Amino acid sequence: MAANLEQVLTNSASGLSAQTTRMNTIASNLANAGSMGTSEDTTYRTKYPVFSEVKNKVVGLGQDDQPIGGVRVTGVKHSTKPLEKHYEPNHPLANDKGYVFSTDVNPIEQMTDMISAAREYQANVDMMNTTKNLIMQSLSVINSR
């Protein structure tokens, strides 16, 4: 039973780590909303963390300090949507043809994603607290004998 409870805690910890990365990525996206650049290559693009299930049965921390088991952040992808370009020859970032490119960050979409990430983070906290309470109750029963 203890091993199963440890696995629940490990899975919840990995969820917390993944959602923290997700919220940090969203914060970066929101900080760059409305930014502009001189080309599609230099303009900020929306970032998305990539999650993968970890089926490893070892309990503990991996080399990159993410819990083994549960979920893991395996990378961050950038949006591939075409950027909008605007003809503004007097803009300080205008290229030699007079165009500036605006980022593809949608603040409303990002805020919705932030709410979802915060709820998933809280669900993992609740799971850890419930598991902790089960362990404490189990120890109380064992000690009362």
C-alpha cells in the first residue's frame, strides 16, 4: 500500500512540476503579447510546453529534477502560424520594405489556458493533501494498536 501512495505522491508532484512550467510559459507569452519585430524570424511566437507520460516505475528524481513517473515536460514548441505584417514605414522596427510583424499571442486564449493550468495545479495539490491525510490516518490506526 505504501508504494502505491508513494506513486500517487510522485505522480502529483510531476503534475505540479508540469503545470508550473505551463504557467511560466503562458506568463512569457502574455509578457510578449503585442510585441513586434522586423521579420517573421525575429518576432516572438507563442510557446507551448509538450508533455509526455512517464511509465518508469522508479520513484525519485531524474537528472533534470523532474519527478520520474506521471508526466514530464519534454520540450517547448513554438507556434508555426503565419504572423501578421503591417505596413508602417515610420515604425522604428520597420524592415527595409516598411513592414513590421506582430506576434501571434492571443491574450484571451492565454488567460483561458492560465486558468486551466491553475485548476490542474490545484487538483494535484488536493491529491497530495488527500494522500497525506490517508497516510496520517493509516499511521494513527497502526499506532493505536
